[in-house]
Amino acid sequence: MRFAQSSLGATRSCPHCRTTILQSSTTCPACRHVLRISAAKVPSKPLASMEPLRLEATVRQPEGGGGCEYCLTVVVTSDRGEELTRQVISVGSLRPAEARTFAVVVEAFSAEAVQGRPLLEEPAAGLAGS
Ligand SMILES: [Zn+2]
């Protein structure tokens, strides 16, 4: 079975936080707001997803240390080595004995599941703003 590839990876802006999200998302992964969808088209099953990657690490400063600064940057690179996205997610500092846990999660949605997804009522805000 073939699927139209044109809608795969289509994006829109979250109406709540303006983060660029997948058109097929029913919940914003950034602000976690549930996005309005057409009631007549709500699927009976939730969108099947895979979590092909989850990295989690804790940076802890020793009790007697001098603290540190941190910068969490996420880089997405294509299989040809092209940098597709580079984003600084958070910067901050840690005092002695403080810790921060950093988690990076990549969710993937099969083309089959995305094609069966209902359309959002609100049109993509694409070129508006920022
Ligand atoms: Zn949002």
C-alpha cells in the first residue's frame, strides 16, 4: 500500500506556544496542550508511535566544587551529514552539590498512522509571526 509522501513531515505552529510541531500532532510536545481536532474525525485508536531514542543523563556538581555553567544544544543531522537543525534548548548554572537531569526524546510516527490522522480545525499558521 502506498501513501502520499507529501503530507509526511508537514508542520504547523502550536496555537498555544508557537512552537513548530507536526501537523499530525494532537498534543503539543512542547507545552503539552491538547490541540483541537474535528470531532467527526477523531480516530478510534491512538496514533501508534515508536520511541527510537531516549537519552537521559544527570550532571551533578561535587559538594566542594566551584559549580559550572551548562548549555544544552540539540543538533539534527541528515544521513549525508547536513546539519538540519541546531537549537540551544537551555542554558544555566549549577552550584556545588546541585544537579540537573537532561533528557532528549525522539518519537517517530509511522506513515500509515499519520495518513489516518484527522485534520486539525485550525489552519497552519506557517508564515505568520516570528
Ligand atoms: Zn504548544
